[in-house]
Amino acid sequence: KSESQQKFLTWTQLLQVLVEELQGIDKKGAKRVQSTIDDEDLLDAANIALKKLGKAAFADAVVGAVSVAKQDCDLTLPQAIWGLNPRLIVTTNYDRVLHWGGEGRDPKLVLNNSHSELQALFDEVGRPKIWHLHGHMDHADSMILAPDQYRPLYAAINDSNSELRNAALTLQQIFTRQPVLFIGFSMTDEYVLDAIEQGLQAFQGYAPNRWALLKQGEQRVKELWEKYQVRVIEYNDHGQPLIDLLQKLAAATAQGEIRVEAEKLKSLPAIPPLCLDFARQECANVLPLGIQPSADLSISLQNVYVPALVENARPEPDGQSDGQQKSSRTERPTWQLLMERLESGSLFVAGNAGYGKSTFAKWLRLQVLQPQSQQFQVAAPDEFREVLPESLQGRLPVLIAFRDLVDDLHAQPRQGAMSAADLLALLQRWASRYAGKTGITPELLQAWLRAGRALLILDGIDELPTAAQGPNGTWNPRNVVLASLPLAIREWHQAGNRLLLTSRPYGLEDNQLQDLVNAGVTSCSLQPLPDALQTLLVQRWFSVLPKYQQGPLAEAEK
């Protein structure tokens, strides 16, 4: 757009807004900032304005300057960026434009103090993420506005006491992970360049292939990229030339991804019918303890199942004022369907005895193998109706009770963690032992894991023993498995697999749970059934009991 039509300010124009803000309260300070701008020392100008205005007024002025209405924005460029299908975007922009450009993908906002989101930053499943490295306008306290505020962030990597150290370390670790698209960095900013160089230097030789889109003529940045074997793709200018390049890259990427995925799925061995037969059998005869099945009393989980719930992790609705958010927060349910929560990624689910961990594990396996297999005579209220997440469809569900691994663990006592290969070998020995019942052979398990299309459901960590006798003394099978899981999970996630782990709460120490979270597994807890689900449970049971066939709902109400 022309200068008069431009909605997004340049850094110089933004500083001019700060000068105008200062005019009314500190003319001398405004003159000093203007003089520094005229000398083209923009970073010093920002520091002076910050000191003169104070952080609150500075932030208000910046938010006002970068606030634009969605209808005033040309979203062609951000939409072209999302066309590359990035899992993570890191930006120093404060505004909402990247989120608007990613509509339909529901990108998740991540800030430097979003510790759980930073830990799950590299997950290959769930919603894509936008990490606002310098904060976001909807969270004014998060905004980093001038070099005096940049320094603590980029120096935090060497400061073990800094609250920002987790963010700084995560930024450094980015260079060992999947390709990440950086947007909004000012490549004349020495602090940003230093942070990028630290990451590149720390992991050179170990990082995956790296590319950078670069405007022609930015020689200093080009030299940095080339120093660390980052392949540069240059474009003529910002605007349409960059959009054209991004759209060409997106088209090429999509074609390649479709071809690779098609070949991968085509080469997979078929899931044998025995897998579904066994899953159905495991969901049959779910009578309460002490009641034996009979010819006229054989109850299937497909008749009486009710959804499992965990704590609510849905984000607050966007665009609400603090008062609106406070009001709506009191109305939001405290629970969320566990099935819905699985859409966002791998989970560790804790629950007390009788809360339905193993029941849900069996139900999930059946739904993945045979969606829409419910046979309910009593429909659930709308808010409790489950839908199998799209990200779980077409996978091989493998349900393994940890207690079934005990004999193979005892055969190879050890004090330290297993490698990812050793843990896979343990699971393959389980497959070999139970293939006649489950239909899952060691070869089938390995093929689907390698293709990234497995759903591992590992049930009952608490059922692993904490002490066993080996030739070299006592050892702890549960600790060995828990020490081995994080490394294997990272490899399985890297390939595209998903996991569901369950345990009673006492099954893991805090540090063991944190290791799972650091490996990309989100922790949640099963919640008690609310009154509506307790009612549904009773109604579904009474609807299939022969004794109450004439009026099951009335009898259930009693």
C-alpha cells in the first residue's frame, strides 16, 4: 500500500508515535527521542522513550499503534505463510495478524511464561503454535518493547535464576528440531542475531536441514546463515515477490507430503480382522464385580459406556474484555471430554481406582478400529457426545497393560534406563506373546510405529512392581520403565505416533511425570462424573437389563 494507506507502521513510524505521546508530558524527552531517531539510532531511541514514558504508558502507546481491524488487513502474506503448513511459528510481532491468517487451523498463542506450552512446543500433533517471543498485545505485561528489555531474555540462557531461562533455552533448542519458520525479526537487531547464533553454534552438525527466506541485499544476515550451513533462498523484495515465493514453496511441499504419505500408507501391512474381534471381545461382558454373565445377561460396553472427563483445558474465547472473561469463566464447565482432549496430542491420564482408566483405554481402541460402533438405547446430552478425533483415525491402536510386561522385564534385570530400541524390543516381545489373541504381531507393531501411524495405549503404570530381585541385587522395574519412556516417546512422536499413558496418581513421582511432560506428553486427571453423566450411566444400564425392559427410564429415575 502507499504510505498514506499503510496500516502497519514501520519501526521508525512507531517511534514517531512515541514522540507524539511524549510531547504532552515531557517535551525535552520528546526532543531527545526525535534527535536519536534522526541520527538513525532507533534502538537507543526506543530505550529513551521507554524510560521517559514508563513501561505502562509505553505499552499502551505501542498497543494503540499496532491495533488494526481485521477488515483493514490484507491477509495474503500470512495466509501464504500458513500454506507451508508450519507446526510452529516464532515471531516478534505483537499483533493478531498471524492468527487471523491461520483461521481454520486455530493456532495456539504461546508466551515466554507459558511454561507448559513451551514444553510441548515441538509436538507434531494438535493445534499449531505461534510463539510471540516479544509478547502479544492482548497481554500487555508480556510485551518486550526495547533493547533494555531484550537483554534479560537473550541473556537468560546463562542465568539459572532467570524466569526467562526456559524461554531462552527453548529458543536455542529450536535449531535441533523440525524446521521452524521465523517471522518478524529485525535482522539489524544485534540481540536477536546473537540469540540465533548461540543456537546455531551450540548445535551445528546435529540440527536438521535448515533454510532461510531472505530479501536480497541483507548481506550481514546472509553471512550468518552461510556460516552455519543454512541454505538461503532469496527474493527480490517484500510484498508480492515474497508471497509468490511462499505460494510456490507451499505447492511443492503439499505435493511432496501427499506423495510421501500415500507411499507410506500403501506400504503398511493391513490390520488383521483379529484385532477388531479381540477389541469387541474385550468390551463384552462388562458386568460389575461379583455378577457372573448368563445367557440372558451379557452386557457390552457398547451399550452402557459413558464418556470419561478430565479437567477443562479449552482456551478462553478470544476478543473478550477482562470483565467478560471473568464472567464467562464462572460459567465454563470444569470438565472436558477425554476423547476431545486427545485431539491436542499425547496424554498421561491419572485417575483413582474405579475412575475408568482401563475402561476408556478399551473403548478408545474399539472406536479407532471401528468408529461409530456405539449401540446406545439412551442418547447422551449434546455436551457429552464423543467424536473420535480426526488425528486418531486410520491408526493402529495397540493397548498394552503394563502388568503384561512384567515377566519380560524380570527376564532382563537392569538398574538404568533402556534405550528406545530396547523398549521397542520389550513391546515386540509382548506382541509375540499375545499375537494369537490380539492380532498384533511384532512385525505389524514395528511397521506402524516406523510409519508414525500407531496409537500406543499403555495402561496402568502403577501396576509395575517397584522391587524385584536380580543377579546383581534388588532393582526397580517401574523406575526403569519410567526412565526409558521419555527418550522412546520423543522418537515415536518424531515419526508421528500418538500415546495415551494411564496410572493411579501414586504411580509416578513428580520428577518422573515432569520427564514425560518434557517429552511432549500432556498431563491431566480424570474427573468425577457430574450428575448428568451419573444419570446417563444409570439409564443406560437399566435400558439393557432384561428385568426392566418395559419401563427402563422410569425405573432408572427411581
